[in-house]
Amino acid sequence: MTGGRSAGWGAKRWVAGVSAVLAVAVAAWSAGGASAQEAGVTEIAGPPPTKQPPVGCSYRNDDGLHINTSVSKQVLLMYGSATDTISFSFRPSTKTEEIESVSIKGYKRAIITSVSEPEQTVVGNVGGVPVTNMTFTIGFDGTVGDTGYEVEVVTDADTYTMEGAYEVGGFVLVLDEKIVSGEEKDGLQLGDVVALVKKSLTECSMKWKTFGSVTPDVGAIQISFKEQEGSTFLKEVEYEDTCEVDGYVDNKLAPGCGVGFSPGGNAFAIKTSPYRCGYGQFFIHFTWPSVELNGEVFETVLIVKFDKSSPPPCVALGDTVEVDSSGGVVAVDMFNLLNPPQPSDVEKVILSYDGKSFDSNNGKSTLEQPDQKMVFEVSGGTSGEKYDATIECAFEDRTIEATYLGGKVVIDVTGEAGLPERKDLPERDGKIRVAVLIEFDRYDPTNYTVAVHNKCLAGFFEMLGGDADDYGLETVRQGSAIPVVLMYADDQEDYDAKVETLKADLAEESCKGQQAMDEPCDKVRFLESYIVASDGSGVSGDSGAAVASASGLATWSIALIAVLGALIVMLLIALALWAVYRRSAEQTESDYSTSGPLGVPDPDDLLYNESVVRDVYGRSNGAGPTPETAAARAREAELREEFPRPPSTSAASGRAETDDASSTYSGLMG
């Protein structure tokens, strides 16, 4: 109390001073008509409201009455900070007093972290004494709890004060006496990969404040994760929806649960995944629905940062994989193969065991964030042996061996791979039986094992449904393995629908069926199908009777029969042509012999006249006889007239005479 005022007047001025914070509620009520409790304001009992501003500090409620009662106000800290406004009216005791300073001071525990310069506006007067509106903006950053404050107005004649209080709700996380939660904080600085591997668990203390007498359960806090960039969280922390939020018990977190609060809410722990650094920064988002103010629930974040000066290695998760002795597929879960965090994308991954190496099938592997599943097609090994596999990652400029989590990848070679056996489908009432031919390029009947066939059936289950009793096996044909799978259909319409489904899903561009069979897209295809009659024979439902007639024969048998049939047809044609040729030759030989010696063609013969043939002397009609030949021919004609040849029908045309005549002709021409 100053200026010689009485104690009663000083008490009155103090009561007016402690009511300063109520001015905020006045503004809220004037805007929306809310009650003091809805606005997060608790009034402290004092003198009744008045129509005129009393001397000192006061605020006006929604009824237009001035109240100089002290107030406790609630504020919800959001993402680490909050602001609020104090607005009140000041009336000095005399009209001649002039304001020298206005301030807020005396707040406790540093919960109020900033106070603006006041805005002063004269809004009227009472009995000639001016009334001034005073407005402050209050800031809260990184701390929760209760705090008090004092408003002080100093004039040239006196000093007027008013007290108030705040409840700041929410929670903050503290590490080494430093607030780390909130958007504007530095967050957790966790070092590089080496530091993470040495110490992956970090514990923060927790400071929290709720409104009212009921303490909300920290187990109701909701947790989610977000990467600094991109839409996929890169699993720097392993956390499943089934994890308990308050699962940090006895300084330990449950396996697979990388974050958690202690049940009492005094600590928060985070356990990072070894070697995962992502983009170097990610966010943990917290929501606490049971702590709310004016319909807004509490939210904050914790920023987690890594030192990325040394990129982490490619990492393979240890596992034991069974492989048939004849070969099979090995899938290895890995991460850090893509950018981020590696500076260049992986080109291939190499798996080696038993002196053999196999490149990853990148087309069949899953190369996406956060985890990569690398697939290898291996040749098997010695039955009963187990091999520790080596994984190497080949990048653009280097090849490095993977780091193994949970031990190395072990290739367990099973016993001699069994081949699937024939399984008939019995007739079933109301069903028709169907045979479907699927071709697998990667196998033949010697390595189309039970395991491979089970993968085939698994694909059928996924594409068409049913169970094992709905499928059978007729045979596996030669060449590329072609299993003839038997199944049921309800009727012709159902049969057509199932066949269309198989064709669509097994088309290479779809690859749905191949994926269900765990096979490459271009190595499996639908061939054909047919309905199996009650006697076991095929009744084509897709490609005509040829399918039915061939359904019981292996592919190599059909091919062999076709080749033999073609050879027989060619042989028959050759024999027929040879017979025609011999008959023609005999006829030609006979024609030549009837008109002259053997080898002397008839001058009227067509072949002779066309110069196609020549006689034993090299003559042809096209060349023309020489003068000597013409003279010899004339003598021969005279001899024939002098010694005519007996008719072929007379008794004198016997073999001996014919030979003599030929001899005579020969002797004369000699």
C-alpha cells in the first residue's frame, strides 16, 4: 500500500488486483457466451459484481458486470507450447493519476516463459475518472504444472496489484534436465550406428499435469510414427499395435515394443532398431484423449535424430530355410538396401553356400521400404546337411558382406525330394470332374517334388478356393513339368468360370497365380483343360477331341507317335514313286527294243525328238545325224528289208531267233 492510504483501502485494492486474470474469461464469454468452467476458468470467491468498474483492476463478465475476483485459468500445452491472453480494466482512484508502468511479475516455477508488453486503450470514464483496458499475451513453452502471477499497475500516486494463477496441462519429456519433446525442441540426439548398437535404449523422465481430481491413465496415450520424409515409416523403432503403451517395466521393454511409458507415468523409454537410421530423423507422435480442454485433446511429438556420417551396412535377418536336395527357393529378409539410408541402390544380392553362389532374382524379390525380401533360386545340396550362407550386397561402386541379425542364414537341405503320387478324385454327386494342365518351365518330372506340387496346389486354393479333398493329380508329363491337376466343378457354367479365372490369373501380365505358387511370372502358364468322363476318359471342355484322346498319354509319347507316323507316310510315298518310276522305265525300255537294237531309240519317240535322250552313240534329234551316220542308217534300212524280223505273234518269234537277229544287227553295225 502506498500514498498514505488506509489499510481498508489497501485490502480493497488487493482484491481488485487478484481479479486481473478474469478479464480473459470476459473476452471468451463475449465471443461465444461460454461459462467460466467451459472456458477453463475457475473463479475464486470475492465481492459481488458491480455495474461500474471498481477502483483498481477488474474484468467484465458476460452479464456486463465488473468482477474484481481472483481467477485460476487452464491452458493446454500443445506440441510443447501454448499462449494465452490476459485482458482487464483499470480505474485509478483519482482522475489526475497517470499510469507510469504495467507489468506481470512474481510467477513461479518458470512455467510462464514470456510476457508481452501491455496494450493500453482508454475505453471510458466513471465520474470523470478514466477507465483503461489492459491486455497482455502470456507464453508457455515446454513446462506443465501450476503457476501464480501478479499484475502490477504503478501510477504517479499509488501502486495497484492483482493476483491470478494458471494450470498448464499435458506432459513433457526430459533428458539430462533438458526438455526434448515438442516441435521447437532439439529432440533426442542418438549418435551414429556404432553408438546405437552399443546403447539402443534411451530413458527420459516425464512431467505431466491433468485437469481435475481424476488422474488419466498413461496407458491410454496413443502412439504413432512418421518419417521425416516420404510416407513409409522405416522401422527405426519396432512397435506393434498389440504393444502396451505403459509397458516400460523394470527398466525393460517387451520384445518388438520399442517405446513405452512406465505404469506410474514418471518415465518414457525408446529402444531403436539396430542399424536402422532411415532419413536420419523421424517423429513419435503422442495423443492423450483423456486430457482435453474445450474439446481439444492433448498432442505432442518427440523428434528422434541420428548421425548419418557413416551409412549403415546392408542387414540380413538370420533364419533357417529348408531346401529340397534337388533345389528350391530361398527368401531372406533384409533392409538398408535402398536409398535411404544407403547412398546408392543395390544392384543385386549374392547368396553363397557349399562352394556355390546364386544371384538374387530381383524381379521376384520385394525391393521396397521398409524391408526388402530377397529371393534366390538355389540348386540344393547334400541331403541332411546344413550350410551357413554368406550374403553379399553388390552396389554400384562396391560389394560388402551383410551384417546378420539373429545369426546367419542357414540352408537346411532336406532328404531326397519325394515326387508327388497320383491321387484320383472319386465321383461326387452333383459335381463334374475337371483336368487342368499347367506347365512349369523350371521343373521336369524328376524334380517336380512334393514341395513344388504343394506350392502349385496352394496357388489353386488361392485362385479357386476349396481344400485338399477338392484336388487330385493324374500324372506329371515329360519335358517341362506339366502336372495334370484334377478338381471338381458344380456344372458347365462353374467349369467355364474356373477355367477363365485360371487363364486370367496365370497370364504373365497378371502373375497373380504365379505369385500364389511362389514362382516367376514367365515360368508358369495355363495350357488346357477338359472334363473327365465317368469312365476316366477325357471329354474336352476347351480344345476339342484331340485333348481328350491325348489326355492319357505323356507329351513325349505323343511327339514320338507323330514323328513315326510322318516317317511311315514319307516311306509309303517314296515306295509309290519308285514303283511308278520302275513301271515307266520298263515301258520305255520295251518301246526302244521293238524298233531297234537296245539303246537305239525310235526316231519317232517323243523323248528322242525333244532331244531329251541320246542313243548309245550320243545322237539326238536335236543334234542331227552326220553324213556317215545317214549313210549307215540307209544301209541298215536295206538290211531290214532284205532280212525282215518275224512278227511278234508268229512262232518264229522265239527267244533264240530274237537273239540271232540282235546278233546279226550288232555284227552288221560293227
